[in-house]
Amino acid sequence: MKIILLGAPGAGKGTVAKLLSEIDGSVQISTGDILRAAVKAGSELGKEAKGYMDRGDLVPDSLIMKIMEARLQEPDCEKGFIMDGFPRTIPQAEELKSLLQKLSISLDFVVNLEVPRDVILDRLTTRRTCSNPACQEIYNIKSNPPNPDGTCKKCGSPVIQRDDETEEAILHRLETYNAKTAPLIGFYEKEGLLRSFRSLESKKTVEEIVKTLEA
């Protein structure tokens, strides 16, 4: 499968991408992952990206697209890929369209995960993350709680609520998403690629996506 996943913060893009990748071996691609991998590999593009990241600056789209181009040509992408949270803006979507044409890659479709605002708020405000940078296991105090003493089941480190997962921070993230990323829904609708799925339970959503792919 070759798909893009769109959805607000807390829509479950990461979980859906992981479940889809387990079905046919398609690789999950997120901007953060490819930037970290390029920096770790010490490639020329990675060194350039590291310069921006070390200064606390945003990595420019032109550099992200070069790293994305290199990533899409790696052998594991031949089976397929799931773009998780990329593109984020209309200019990125336009550049990605040109890149895919250049590489002769056709998307199956673009998945838009529709989740009610109150569900997103509940999901994110009840999320907790392991404080160990090498672990970062994610929990939910309702559906998947950590140990009773508030420690991680995997490594035993304290589990914390991230600063960007307080209600105030989440509302700000949703406003940013609606301003910058939500217009992508219209962009891909015009391209004839958009498929929307009401996503309250990741496994059911994945089943629906697979059915649509098979159809």
C-alpha cells in the first residue's frame, strides 16, 4: 500500500500506521523519524538538518523534501509506505506531488481520520509517557495504565504528562492543525485521492482502510 495519513493530533495516526504496516510490510514514514535517521547516519543531508535542529530552528521544506526523496528510494519502500503526519501544509503537499511524479510513484489514496474533538481531548489529556528518553513508552491512564506507582511497565522509570498534552496546550495544537493542516483535506479531495474514515477504534479503522484498498 502507498498511502498518506491525515488527522488532528490525537486522531491515532501513529497507531493506525503501525497496524497497517503489520499487514503487508509497508514502512511507516514520519518526518521526525526520517530526520533523526538522517542525522544518526551522518549523511550530508543529515548534517545539514542537524545544524538547524541544534539551533532550535525548523528544518526547511526544501531539505525535508531532499531527505524524503532519499527515503522513498530505499529498498524497504518497494513494498509500500504509510506517510504518518506528512505533508503538513499545502506547499509540502504540492512538493510531494511533484516528487512522487518524478519517482513514478502512485498513491493508492489519502486517509483522513475523523475523530470528534471531545474524544481527542480525552485521549490526549489522559496520555502519559515514560520519562526515560531511551524508552518513551506511551500509556493511557484509562485504557492502558502504567504501574500503580506511576512507573513504566517496560523500564521502571517514572511516567509523566508531557507539557504539550495539557488541555490548554492541546487546544492550541488543534487550532494550529485547523489553520495549517486541515486545508490538506480540500487539496486531496480536489485530487480525487481523499477517503475519510470515522476513527474511534484503531483496529476497526484499519479494517475499513484495508477493505477500501481491496475494493
